[in-house]
Amino acid sequence: MRMTCKPLISGALWNLGHSNFVSEDYNYQLPHDSWMRQFDQMQDIGLDLMFFFQGVNKCMARSSSAGPDLLEFLLSECDKRQMQAIIEVGGNSTWSVDFDPLRELHMLDMSIAMIHERYGRHDSFSGWYLPYEIHMPRGWLKNIGELYRGAVELCKAKTPCLPVVVSPFFMPDTTGKGMDFTYYEPEEYVDAWSETLRYAKIDILCLQDNGGQHLSCFTDKDTEPFIEAYATACRNAGTRLWGNVETGELPVADLDDFVLRYGAKGNVNDPRFSKDWRAVPINRLVRKLELMSNYAERNLSWGYREFMRSDRAAYEAYYEYFRKTLPIQ
């Protein structure tokens, strides 16, 4: 299969709020010179897009070492460096506990208006992100299409030409031993996401590649049918497919090992397990990039800030890979 993009990371998902892996205060305590090094290091490995998520609304009200408005500072620096920025809207972290599309749309309306008024002038502002991360728009989430569609309309009312992005995942665990999610066959993803994307008029789907559980034991054979299913759904709906090739994972030998260490249906996002996560080893990361690049038009990465940036060996291994891969057409 011919790749649709180079097997490289071109953008980083950057958490501005709570994280199990980096202090929420990190962004606010980092001084100007340290931010400049962060930007330099990103550009040194070809990253030209920052994807700001979580804590965006708080950013607008909290001062930082780099300036009174952290997001204003970050977007201004992206402007100077001719980088792109995608910004999350919303901010209700409990949306899935009591799903109410009308309530969410009311919050989104206010969030979109505030973000656009404050940051809409920036040349780097390149898109909106809807933070409702799911794997299947069925069951209790059957109305997610209504929320997506309403959110797209609100974004387009402010910025008709900017894309709206979602970042769903998939669950390849057929045993039910992992997290408490229903398993669906790849064909079911094709049907459900074709319909939802077409109805909601989503511009870009940025697919998380780690199977929802972020476990190292899943192979290409496990994940590719689901990646292909999402690619088919995107083609059916006229939606662009990007990859979210994650650079952090929980290392386990297999699902039985996961259950032994973390319990049946254990939650990999439990903060008690954070110390066991690692940066994805370079050989595995290359395979993940090569696989996603068979389908996606570009690859971003969650985990850069949490793992690759903070692990010198992981960063340098990717830097060497990037330098060798860059000239290949």
C-alpha cells in the first residue's frame, strides 16, 4: 500500500489543563526562555501545528510566567513561527456522565464566542476541536450527531473557512478484559461513522491509534482493521482523515497481564497507574507511523508533551529518525 503522507509527526496535542503525567501548573510556571526552547525543539523535528486542548477556558483567566494570558502568548509565538494552532471549545469534563446535547451546545456557544473574540485575529488560528471523544455513536450516544452538527454550525458562524475536528478512538479488545467499553466490529464503525460524519459535516477526523486503552500489546493486526474502517467512513462522508499517533503507552505483555496488574476492566487513565506509562519505543513508534500513514493525510501526536518532550532518549531517537526520513520522497 502506498503511503498517503510521510511517516512523521507534524503536530503536537498540547494539554493546557489537568494531566496525570505533567503538573497542571507546568504551562503557567514555564518562563519565556523555556517556552522558546520548547518551540525550537518542536520545530527541530518538523512540528508545525499545536493542538491546544483541556483548560482553554481557564487559560483566559489565569496569568502565567510568560505573560498575563498564556494562550495569547502561545498563539502569538505560533504566528511568528508560521505555525498553525487548533483550539478546543467547550470544557465540561463531566459531559458523558449525564449526556445532554442542548446543555453542551449552550456551553459551546459561549466558549466559541469568547475564543473567537479574544483570539480570532491570530493568523495561526487554524481550526476548532470538539472534545467529545468517543468510539461509537450509538446507544446512549445516539444523539452525538446532533451535538456535533450544532457545534459545527456554531463554529462556522464565526469562522466559515476554519475546519472543525473530532478525535475518536476504537476498542480492539474482543475479550472484555480491558476497560469497560462495548466491543464493535470494524464494519459497525464504517456504518455508524459514515452516517454521523456526513450528518454533522465534520471537516477532519483525527483518529487515536492506540485502541482507546493505550496498551502496548496491541499489534498492527489488531488495530489496522479499525483504522481502515475509519478511513472508509471518512471517504464516504467527505471528511479528511488525520492520524493521532500516540507517543505514550502502558506497557503490558497481553490482556491477561493487564488484568493481573491492574484488575479486570481496569482504567488505564487511573492516576495510580501513571508511573507505569512510558514513551513508545522508537521501533514501535515508527511502525505506528507507517501504518497510519497508509491512510491519513498527516499525523499529529498526543504524548509528545507528556513523554517524548520529557524523555531525552525518546526525543533524540525520534530526532535521528526524523533526520533520516525527511529527505525521502
